[in-house]
Amino acid sequence: MPDPYKGFDLSGEAGHAPNGRNYLLVVAIDEYAYCPKLNNCVKDAREFIAVLAEKYAFEPENISTLFNADATRPNIHTQLKKLKSQIGPHDNLVLYFSGHGETEDNVGYWVPANAHPEREWEFFSTDEIRRRLDAIDSFHTFVIVDACFSGALFATYKSTTPGYEGKRSRWGLAASHSRERALDGTAGENSPFAATLLRQLKGSPANLPIQDLAAAVIRQVEQATEGRQTPVFKPLNVRGDDSGQYVFRLRLAESEASNWERLKNTASIAALLEFLEKYPGGRNVEEAIHRIEQLEAEDRAAWEMAEKGNSLGSYLKYIHRWEEGRYMEAARKKVEEFRVGNKGKAQKINPAALISSSNTFTDPRDGQTCRTVEINGQRWMAQNLNFDVGEGCWFYKDDPKNGEKYGRLYTWEAAKKSCPPGWRLPTDEEWQALAMKFGGYYDWEQRKDVGDPKKAYKALLEGGDSGFSALLGG
């Protein structure tokens, strides 16, 4: 398979993260009661919410906000306590704060909207934030802080490298170091930190691991501020960290799941390749690649078996099973050779060669086993039903011995009842497509032949080269 797909494996041996919900709490303050007002915090926050809700897997009912006057110390406590009761061990939390930050005696603080700059006890300390996050049993927690001195939030131990998405994590991305101011930016624009963060989230063509996000943000903010501001990406000193990492997953993952459910058992390599092209960073990429490799191996094995048999039947069997097979052209050439023969004589085949012993179906209702054959991408029964539905079915000439070979005869309603679970009667269009594959059919409405009905009749009849084995028994 092409190398580009290999770059999207975010799980490794640890597997993907559980399919839980994403929770988002956003606190943003421009209008302070006692502290200097800021320009862009609420604007930045609204745009952050918009990109997560529109592009990534964040549902509106799981997004909470505290803007300006609502962003008080009690309200922040209340929201974090509420998240504790909502978030389960399979869910993720993203916490975003944009506003004033302070530091005192190596302790960092978020400044609520109504806090007085001379009353430190009205601030929200990073120690309190940690305790609240300790109580939230999420799978991933990711905290983003656009505030002065915001680096004080992080653990003091040595930074580690994020691991797989399938391991729990507690990470933070801050706009500046603990002794550094974060720039607010020009009024009506985004802060340098928020501008870079939003640009990365909006521009990502695939699922975005936070390690990749943080690396780009740090590099670009340093460049934009000419080294005056250096963002920080480090672990949080919060319980539950197994050195994994959170991944912003695209919203298309929902449609991806339904498409994969439809395709996961398909025998079409082309359909699987189309799936990979549509969802290059999807959750089911590895499974799709594995399925393609499995089909390619089966295709190769089927061709080797056809070559080993080296008969018209073995090559026709390959053609009927592998409509998209890699060796289809070679198989058709072989069939043509056998049909014409070295002396121009038609070759006779054994229809049983077209149907392997594994192509059978056992009716769970009575244990009878029926041969099947795959044609036009559909599985057809290759012998007549012989299931007793009571009224509406009988044996030809009322002789049970005829049922052994010909099955039963049915009225239309009884025939519908006779189908085993998972099976149905074919439509007129499906009959026509089946006949057309082997030559043609008679159009009763137009009163004319379409193609060559006689050729199809011969192919579909018992002993014909289709493997369908229709019986004239009624």
C-alpha cells in the first residue's frame, strides 16, 4: 500500500482512544470590573468554539461558555464541578481560558471578571484548577490558556513526549512562559497565540494530534512576536496521565463510521481505496488497509488455484468471483483460449467446477444445505428451494422424489415465505441483469429479444457454464 496512509496511524500498539464524547469549557473575559480591559479574548474564544463545532467532533450540547461578567470565580467552580458529574472515563475534556493571568510566589492565577487586582484571594489559582481537574475522570484532558504568566499551570518535572491516542493523557498548551506576558493583539483581530491556534485547526486536512498542533503554534508565535512570546506545551500535574495524547478528530468521522460499517465486509478493492481517499485520517484506515491486503492475498491465491486447475471451469470460477481481480484480463484470455481450442473446437466444462464446496448455504430452519454461486456481485442459490411452508407449496406430480432433485413448487406468496433469513426473491431487473451477463433476455413488454436470450438460456441451464444450474422441473 502507498506510504501516505502509514502516516495516519495515531494509535500504534495501544489502539485508538475510546469512542467517547468531547466536552468543551470556554472561559473568556474582555470586560473586567477592576482590571484593565482586553481586546480580543471573547472574539478568539468564539472563533475557537466555531471551528471545533463545525469541523471537529464537538456537539453543541457538550459545549459550555463563561464570557465576561459570567466568568466569576463561583461560576468557574460550578462549571468544573458540573463537568465532573458529566464526563465519564471514555470522554475527553478541552478547557480553554483567555483573559488576565497573574503570578505570585511561583503560583499562577487566572483572574475572574469581578476580581480586584489587590485581592489575590479572589483569583483562581492553578492549584485549584489542578484539584478540579483531578476530580474529572476523563480519558484525555487538554487545557489551552491564552493569558500572561500562564506557564505556571504546568508540572515542574521534566517534559515528556506525547504518545499514542489510545493512552490517557493530561496536557496543556499555554500562550507564554510563567515569567512572560502574552500579547493581546490589535483590537478586532486575534491575539498572536489565538491567530496561530485557529489557523492550524482550520487548515488541518486530517485529524490533528495535539503534539503537531503545539509544535506549529510554538514555532509560529515565536516568529510572529520576534521572540517576545514563547508558548509552552507540557504535561499537567493532574492525575490520570499515561503519556498519551489527545487528537482533534474531524467531524466526518461520523459518516466514516456508517460508510465503514457498509464496506468492512466488501470484496471490492476499488471501494476500499475510495474509502481511504475520502477519509485519509479516519479511525478505520488501518482496518481498511488490512482488508485490502487480505483481498489482494485471496485474489492471488484464487489465481494460483485457477492456474493449477488450468481448465475452462477453473478460470471461469475465478472470473465469477473476482470481477475486480488483478488477473482478470489474463483469466479472460485463458477462457477464450479454452473456448476456441487449438483446433477451433468448443470446450465442454463441468459446471460443478464453478462452485467450490465452501460456496454453500445451510438453511437454519431445517438444516438443508444448498449450493450457491456469486454472479454480478450477488449471491444466488444454485439449486431450487425445498422448504415446506405448508399451504401453497407442493412437489411436481405430487411425488416427493421429485423434490430431491427439483425442490418444491410454490405460489408467489408461498415462495416469499420460503426464503431463508437473509435471502429474498430476485426482482425482474435482477433476472434481466443475470441473463444479460450471459447473453440476453426476451423483453415481454417490447416483444423483442435483448441481446442473445438463447445463449443465456444455455449458460444458465443445468450443465451451462454459469454455474447457476437452472432446472426445468415444473
